[in-house]
Amino acid sequence: MKPVFNIAIFLLTAFGATAQTDSSSSPVLTVSGYVESYYSYDLGNPDNHNRPPFIYSHNRHNEVNLNLGLVRLAHAAARTRANLGIMAGTYANANLAAEPGVLKNVFEANAGVKLAKNRNLWADAGIFASHIGFESAIGKDCWNLTRGILADNSPYYESGVKISYTTDDGKWFLSGLVLNGWQRIQRVDGNNTPAFGHQITYKPNARVTLNSSSFVGSDTPDETRQMRYFHNFYAIVQGDRVGVTAGFDVGAQQVAKGSSEYNTWFAPVLVLRYAASNRLALAARGEYYRDPNGVIIATGTPNGFATFGYSANLDYQITPAALWRVEARFLRSQDPIFETRTGAATGNNTFFTTALALSF
């Protein structure tokens, strides 16, 4: 962790220097953190303690572990902004396994400049949280304890350049992105094809959010380039006590380079949340993920990945900074894709998770 620590010290010094020299505003440097520990028990009782390979958060069985430990630095001024997040945990081990060296420990590292003095128009470059989906790696910001199948199998993070604009009334957010790939910090060897994305978010009022996000690019070397086209849509409606989130992912990828044939996948999800009080909340999720050709989740079985998921969780806000959660989740696949301790495969998977999250 010494190189990561040195990076943090360097950026902290740089942010501090910026805060002293940017006279256009009163620059602010903030430090925050997040720690989420968890315990998960899979009734399949896998001997290697690994949950199914398409699960990337809270993915260790029958052990107390750290899902995400994060320290963040944020600089904000009138015309500049920057963010640095250094992390550890099983989330980082699973989601950034393909990244080299200390990049596995980078949650975000980006810098931005405001392009128009009187408009909220920004250019940012670096490593960001993904512009796709309504769930993030930070559990306290999500209605469910664990992430949905569609969240675990679409980008959590990305790297590149983005131009973003927010209207003066805050109702519209528009963004265009040039990216290094599908959940990539470092490009795939031999891939020199830029990827692109967009995000449009509309908030007509404080209770409703509508979002459209896309990805267009290749996650393979140019020699075997297979173009991928992906779209995510979600809607969030939040009442005084009850909230509803509906999402839908759909993607298509070329069967082979230059082919006019595509393998497709899709995933709908519905989440309901009820706040019984200021401290107690309940949520339920229903989802389905269909990837018959194994573009995103390969199973090697006759029907590919075709899985329903159901979960229910209870949250208790111990203090404004501390959140305790419990969740029961059940997955049912068309094919027997879940391993058990005996080595036999089954089509059902049930597991229970509890987590304690602390933010500061």
C-alpha cells in the first residue's frame, strides 16, 4: 500500500496548493470515508468461500470481511474540481482484478475545469464512478444491501474524458463521454478503439428521476473487434414513505468482427422501499437477467444465463453515520449453474447477508 499512500499524499498536497492559489472563489478541500463490513452465508456452502462468479460485491461466503473501505479527498472551487478515492476490500479485489498494480486500489481519481463562467458546463478527465445504473459500490447509497445482477455485470467504474452540463434549474443533466473501454482503467492489449457513452438525467421535481445511459465500443483487441452496444434506463419515484425504482438494461454485441449478427442480453429490475420511520426501512427487489450466449455471464449450459432473483432487506440507522442491514436473497436459474460443496450443480441459490456501514 506504500505507493497508494504516496499518491494520496501527492494529491493532497496538490489540492492544498490549488486551494491556496485559486482566488476566483473560496476553494474547499474535504476528506471523507466509508467502511462497510459484512458477513454472508450461502446455503450451497461453497468450500472455497467464493460466491457465484457473476457476483462482485459481498462475494465471500461464511466469513466476516470488508466489502469496501474508502478514503476520499475532494477539491471544489468556482472553476476547478478534483477527486481522489483510495479503497480496499473484496469489492476492489473482484471488480478490479484485471487492473495492474496500485490501480486496483483506486476508486476514483479525476480533475475537472469549468468551461463557461456563467454556465454549469464542465470537462473532467480521469477515473470515475460509472455513468450507468442506479446502484453504486457505496452500499449506504443503495436501497438494497447487495447489488442486483445487472449492477454487478455492468460497469461500476470507467476512465476517460467527459463533458457535462447541468441546467440552471437543476432539472436536466447531460453528459457525453470518451472512454477506455467497458469497466476499464487500462485498455485491453491490442485495443485502440475508443468507446463512447452518454447520460441524460431529468428531474422534473424532487420526487422523480428519469435516466438514460449508453455505451458503444469494443472490449476486445482490434484484431478481433466485436462492437458492443448497450443502453440502461431507470426511473425513480420517491414519496414521503414509499419509493419505487424500475430499471432495464439491454445490450448487443457482434458475433464476430464485421458481422451483421449480434448476441443480445437484457435485464429488468424492480425495487420497492418503505421507510417505516426515520431509522427503520424495508426494501424488496425482483429481477431477471437473460444472457443466452454468454456475452457478459458465460455458463456453458444449454440455455445460457437465465436467472430470476428475489431479495428482501431491513435497514436500521443506528446513528446518522452508522447503518446496520440484513438481507435474504434467492436466485433461480433455468439451468443448474450454482455449485455446492458436494460438487453437484443446482438451479437454486439462497444466501443471507448482514452488513454494518459507517460513513465519516
